[in-house]
Amino acid sequence: MDKDFKKKAYELFLEWEKNYLKEVKECDYEGLDWIYCSDEAREDEKKYRREIRSALQEQIDFIKYHVALLTFPSQTEETLNRIKRFLSMQHLIDKYFPDGEKPPITLTFWGGSPVCARVYVEELTEIDFEDSYAYLYFQTISISNVNFKTWTQKKIKDVIQHIKEDMEFDGDEVEIELEDNWGVNKPGSDKISLCCGVKEDGVD
């Protein structure tokens, strides 16, 4: 990889990380309230802070991982612009999103190692689910798409098919199903959760 290109991409990440940490300080970690912490950790303030700081670093590392993925297709100015755009969408506080609005799609990966990570995108195709699984080994994906005023069975089927095809690209066997149907066909409910099971090359 061209060293100058790699340096520019890393500098973009570092600038984002600096601003992200400012947001963390500004909101005193409240912007991370979606991160899993056990009840007992919440009762013990020191333990809670320790766990939330660890989860914060895992979240930052997840974004760094995706920036690295974005550098692979081509080392061009267009690729750097894609990285800038991707990073501009990753925030904790609403007012920092471009034009003051979150991207339409929020993806939260749960149950892996690290425990969870969140990413904002404009299209599902912006995320490589296979590589995300290789990094996180998640068990559940929560998806919010504000453009979907109602999650119909067809929309859910199409999303599952897209993720399944992505994750099975290298030969793994992937089972994806809706965790529950409470939000299906209900106007104003923009979230669903999908359970994922993966047999790598057909092996549990």
C-alpha cells in the first residue's frame, strides 16, 4: 500500500477520533447509553465507568477497522473522500451529524467480542457484514432505517437476503432470522433485530 495514501487515511481517522472523544467528554458518556453494561455495573459507578471506557475504545477500534477496509479497493482521492464521508457520519451527539441529521440507517452489532459496536450509514452496501463478523463475531444485528416508515415482511426478507449473501461470500453457512415480530407492519416502528448463526465453512 502506498505509504502516503495510508498516512492520509490514518490522519483522517485520528482527526475523527479526537473529535469523537470531545463528544464523549461533552456528553459525559451519556451518548454511549446504548452500550451494554450489567445492572450491577450500573450500581457501582467506578465499575460502570471502567466498563463504559472499555466499550468506548472498542467502538473506536471498530470504526478504525472499517476505515482500514475502505482503503483496500483503490488508493485514490475518491477513496479518501469516501473515508471522510464515512467518518463524518459517526457521532455520539446529534448536533454533530452533517446538516444536523443522522444518516437513515443505524446498525448495532450485539453479543460478540467486543460486546457491541454501532455504525451509521446511508446504504446497507456501505458495510461489509462478512468482515464485520470476522471482527466482532456478533450474534444479533439491530437495524434502524428511518426511511422505512413501516418494516414489512418483504423489506425484512430483502435485508436478510442482502446480509446473508454478503456473509456467505467465502463459503460460510449463515442462518439469519427475525428475533421477534413486534415491529413488523407497525407504522412508526423503524427498528428490527436479527439473530445470526454462522457455520464457518460448514463447521459450528
